[in-house]
Amino acid sequence: MSNRKIPESVMARLPVYLHFLKSLPAQDGDTISSAAIAKNLGLGEVQVRKDLALISGAGKPKIGYYRLEIISHIESALGSGKNTNAVIVGAGKLGRALLCYEGFSEFGVHILAAFDVEVENGLKISGDKRVLPVSELFKFCKENDVKIGVITVPESQAQTVADELVKAKVSAIWNFAPARLKIPPEIKVKNENMAASVAVLSASL
């Protein structure tokens, strides 16, 4: 695999490739071409070849890529071989939907619990998924080696939650609140503004 730094734009496409390749029926020694990948995902063939070359080298002439091999390389690039624990703060409709979404585990991310101010003794949502009192957030993060904090609270509460996650020593924050957070530079932050995204989509119609 190449040791070159993978651009964020490529990293964003890798989960799409991984999901598609894993959805294909397994066959002994099965291979797939960049053209087939591009056609199924609606991407340019040149783009697919460039993306995969960064993580797995060039495909073999007249053969393409060995499916299981390229899956392994994508998983390695995404860090899927390791388990990353995460928590959600804010157990409204969005927070609970994310808590119960099973797709994160495909990429080695495990959302262990959600936290909310309106819960006193803990609330079982589904299976082993629970909503716990926010007062237990710090202790839970430390005991379970939580690396990612997901913020799904209103804008007015977002900075306070972010501060608590920083105290709990998370390494990254996924923020769904429409707020500009003040976060130490060593902590990675991914902001999601769903309203803004759909507004851009609507404007393009």
C-alpha cells in the first residue's frame, strides 16, 4: 500500500467503495475492474483508478483488482481493523436515530451510549443501547476509552457539551449543532449542518 497522505476527498469516497465491494456476492478469486466500480457508483473511471492507486497500487491489466484484497486495503486506510468507541450527547430524535444505526460498525466505530440531561437512571432504547444521564459522561468516557464524541444538542448547549467532551479526552468531535465550537487544535472536528446541505441541494434544482 502507498505511504502517501490520502486527501480528505478520497477518504470520503472510500466508505462508498467499501460498502459496494462488500455487497457483491463472494466468489473464489473474484476480481473487479475500475470500470465496473465506476459504472455501479456513478463515478468516473479515471477517478476510481486514482483513488484506489493511493491505497492499493494500480490494478492488474485485464484483471483489475482482487476484491478481497482491495477490501482489505480500504479497511486498513479507514482504520476499520481497529475498534473506535464513540458516544452521543443529546438523545432527541437525531441522537437516538444515530445511536440505533448499525452501519457505523462496518467501519470499526461503535457507539456505546447516548447521554441526555432529561434522563435520570438510564433508559434502554434497543438491545444494549442505552441513554444515560449526562452527569455520567466523563466517567463513562474514561472507563470505556471513548475517542469520538457526537454532539446532537441545540446550538445553545453545543459549546458546553464540547467542553465536557474535551475534558473527557476524546480525540474527535462530530458536531451536528449549528454552532461554531471553540475546540483545542489537537482535537479533530467534523461539522454537519443538515439544513444547510439540503438548502444547497434545493437551490440547485
